[in-house]
Amino acid sequence: MKMIKVDNNENEGCLNTDVIFDILSRVLAKPLLSMKCISREWHNIISNRSFIKAQLQNTKLDLNGFIVQDRYMISKRDIKTVSYIPVESKNGAKVVHQMVFGFLPEDVVVLASCKGIVCCRSCLPSPNPTIYVCNPSNREWIQLKWSPPCDITESIALAFDFDFEPSKFKLVRVKCIELNNNEDEGDFFFTFELYCSETKAWRKSTEICNCKDDMIKNRGIYIGGFLHWLTEGDQILTFDVEKEMSLLIPVPVPPANELRIVAACIGEYEGRLHYVQVSEQGLHVWCLEDLFEFKWILKDCKLLENFEVEYPRFFFNLKNRVLESSEDTTNPWMNPLCFKDGKLLIKVSAELYIYDMKKDKMVHACSFLQLKPQSMSHPTVFPFSLTLVSLKDA
Amino acid sequence: MAQEASSSTSSKTISLKTGDGEIFEIEASAAKQMKTVQRLIDDLGDDITIPLHNVFSKELPKIIEYYKKDITGEITKDFEAEFVKDLNDDEVKVLFLAANYLDANKLFEFLSQNIADRLESKSVEYVRKYFGVENDFTPEEESKLREERAWSFRGIKEDE
């Protein structure tokens, strides 16, 4: 007769390791990080490589908060202030954290955030410019040299997928160069350099992209193998990381021609690129249905007047203020800073709000002053999710 | 749903006897989903009352209810939500352990996910008690861990 394995401990409510592994692999990263201190065995389970792989497959990444990076001023010296605004706050308290990257050896400027992994760099000027790729949840990081010429305006984006080996990633360094031909005006191009974590080497790509406009909000968003950057000229610079091909995707233009687009940002939701714009017509959220066909679909739309009516304390006289400020594109009255998973961090005057598109709910996050801003220009904001992923090699 | 044509399983019921001596009937096709039961049937024959020492009369009816729905293909998200709605955390745990003992894969995965969802908002102390786990960290080690965990910030209050 076959023996059936029965763990007698089950009667007492003590579960064996396999069963615990199964349950825990379905728990989100944030509570799991707390559970690491339950016992030594649990700490080992949760830190284990194959557990992390199973957990990544069984759970989806939750937007945990927004990293807010103050941008350099005219003097081309980096500002060291980095803040973090969590999406969930206890009792609606306004919680803003500084020193979030204090575990790194120096002050940094955040460059990219992808699936819980963050890429940052030394603040300029620096005697030894370095790039860091880190996971704040376990305080692990790796570093690589940031080879000169180090341009304070350049963007380094992070391409990171869980599907392959969790510790594999690519960095794409984008610079804007001017090539002068015989005529008076120079022509502007984006160049691309790729770093591969497997080869630990940089390589210049032969691909260049002719574009007269510079990147704004300088951060590349990685979705489904493509990196996207918003440019000043209403185009989205897109780069296929595998094929090393670039293209420019025009932003969606709403039917009314009178529209002056006031402020915009891009972000990922449900695996697709979204474009969020604020204009006199209100807040519009578009989804890129087909990348190569440039096909955008309007997902959500809310009039400024409706914001005024629903949130009179926050948005008194919103529409007029937005229209008045549309002349000054450097500091719009209502400025969408970051969009991810249906949540939008938006700056209105001197306050920050989080708008949940799915629930059609706006909450006050904090005042802009709590971020201790030193520059008047809008900060660069990155979405952040907690993961257990370890960057160290096996 | 059409039943299988095989005469040996089409309307055959199996008798199961719980650890506290009660007897329940299930269809043979449902019994197939519980690998432990099926192994016992293979070894003891399907005419004998199958003894299940580690499953009790409180849980077995619920498990049978689940698999009754499963063999007719009627398990939906709504049904699953209803199924666990009135169960407290301990009741779910007992059901889950029973599913584990019975090697009933579908129910096991469903309840495992349900427990994972319930644990997300619970304190460390609660989770320790729930799993019957001893804390074998020293106080110094534990406070160091709490400091490092979950991206600790200046001025943040401890969780409950």
C-alpha cells in the first residue's frame, strides 16, 4: 500500500515549508518585506532566489509611490534633493520622505525607475562620475563608471524585464547632438549608447534619430521592449531596445483645433503607453493602441469645470488659472508630472495631488514646499513599485 | 455537462469517513480531483469507505461543495468570493490544510491565494501567531531588521 505523506504538525496549525512557500509567493512585495522579520526561516525563504522568481510570477507590481527629483538649475550643478511620495498614506497623512537613497555611497540624481529597480548617477560636478543601479527595498546596488563626457542634460533609461533572468538589464544613454552642415542652422540628432548587464560593457549604437526638439521631463519609460521619451515638440521619441531602431510618434491631437496643449506627461498603464495632457479642454488620457500605426485611443477625459465643481477647495477658479498660465510653458498652473497604472501625480499651483483615474478620485498628496524645492522648474518624477528582485549574481 | 460514458465512474459515489467518524458521499469524478482520495481508492477499492484521518466533519462538506461545482464547470469568481466570504482566517486555514492533505490542487491554489490576500494587511505579530511560528531573532537583530525593512524613512511611525 502506498504511503501517503502526512505531516502530523498540520493538526496543530504548524504548516510545513512547502505550503508556506506557496502562500507567501502570492503575497505582494511590500508586506513580504515586513514578514522577513518573522523568523530566521521566513527571512531565508523570502530572500531565496527561486522564491523571488515564483513571487514575481504570481503577483503583479503595485504602484507604491512617486520619486521626485529636483532638476538642476541654470548653473548646471545638480540639486541633491530627492523626495518620495507614497501613494497610500496612513490616515490620509501627508507623508513625504527625503534621504530615500541614503544607502548609496553619495548623493544621486535619479534617472530611471523600472519595475522596482532604480537607476541613478552621481551629482555633477563629480570627481568620479558613477552610475548606480539599485533596488531600494533591499538596499542592494551595483555601480558602473559614467564615462565622460558627462552631460547634465543626458538621459539614461533602464530596460528591465522579469521574464528573463531577474538580474539582467540594459541601460540606454541618449544624448542630443548638433551636427552642423554648411547652412546656418545645425541639425539635431539623438544618439544612443547601450549597456548590457551581461557583458558589462557599453556599445555605441549605429542608430541616430533626427529630431529638432529636445527631451522634456528627461526620463525614458520602458514598456514591452520599447523606451519612450516625451519631447518638447509634441513627439515621443521611441527606441526598440532589441532591434536598436528609433522612431518618432506624434502625440494625439484632440479634434478641436483651437486647443493649446498646456502640459503633458507619458506613462505606462496596463502594459501600454499612455499620454496625459492638460489643456483648456480639460484632462485627457490617451492610450497608444498600436505603436507603428500611431493609433491613440482616448481612455479618460474630464473637464476643468468638473474638477472645480467636484473639488471646490482644491481647484477654485481652475479653468481661468490654467488658461492664464498657458502663455508660460515653463510653469503651467496645472502640470501632470507622472502617470502610472491609472494614477496621476499632478501639480496644481503649489500643491501636489494624486488623481486615481479608475476611481475618478482626487486626493491631496502634499504641498510643493514639503519637497524642499530649490529650483523653480518642475521636478522630474518617477513611478516606483517595491520588488524583492536581487541584483547580485547567483 | 455530459457525464463520461465509462460505466465505472459515471454515477458512482464514494463514501468518505472523516477523522471524527462522520460519513459523506461524493461522486467518483469529484474524488478524482483529490489525489489523496484517489490513491486510497486505487489501493483499497471503491466499495470501501475511505478513511480520512486528517479531515473533519466541519470542513469536508465545504470541500465537497466546491468540487461539486467544479465537475459541472460552474466555478466562477463570484462563486469563489461567496465561498470564502463568511469564513474567518482560521476557518480558511483549516480548509486549506485539508485541501493540502487531500492533494486537491484547484482548491489548494484558490485558498492559498485567499490566505495571501488576507495576510497583506496584517501585522507581523498576527502572522506569527497564525502560522504558529516562533520568533528566533534576538531583540537586537529584530530591531535592526525593522530598521532596514520596507525602505525605512525618517520619522515614519511603526506599523501596527
